[in-house]
Amino acid sequence: MASLGKEYKDGEVIFHQGEVGNCMYVIQRGEVEAVAVNQHGKELRLRTMGPNDFFGEMALFGSEKRSATIRALGDARVLTIDKKSFLGGIHEDPSLAFRIVKVMSHRIRDLTDRLATYEDK
């Protein structure tokens, strides 16, 4: 499976904020960071992720634009999963859908908490 992934060099962008996506990604090796540019043009680091973490999953549920830029922190290998493969995986293991929703829920809660702290300043 590792041979199916793509190698990214340090600082290389996997996708940009504002692009329309049609797949999600799983980190096989290394780390990536999610950053977003706010309305004032300031880049904010949202999170870092490592092996077995996934990102870009929202693109499988709609045709919205990417909400962040993802780039490699050091060398990284990342696997791309399209909607058809994702749905096949859920068919084989329905608990996969629950795990994805659980992570998405945690990320929303984390961003909400961080936003509340930011607004208090």
C-alpha cells in the first residue's frame, strides 16, 4: 500500500485553500500542516498531522472549496483516496464512517474552542 502514496518534499503544497477537491488523503509517513489565510491575509496554523491521520475528507461529502492549505512538514508520503474507493471501504467496514465522523466532530469542537479563546482576546 505504501507504494501507492505520493512523496512530498518539505514545504510542498498538497492542495491550496480555495481549490475544489474530490478526494481525501491519508498520511503514510511524515507530517503535514493545515494552514488557512484569514480575511486580513494572515496565515494561521490550524493543526499538524502525522502518520495514519487523514485530511480533505470534507471533499467527499460535497463540492465545497478546500477550507485550508495542506503542506508537508519535512518529507512525507500521502495516499489519495477518491470517493469511489472511500464508499467501497465503508461498504466493507461500516465502522469506518463512524470513525471519520468522530474525527470531523473533534476537529469542529477544537476549532470552535480555539475561536472562542481567540475572540476573548
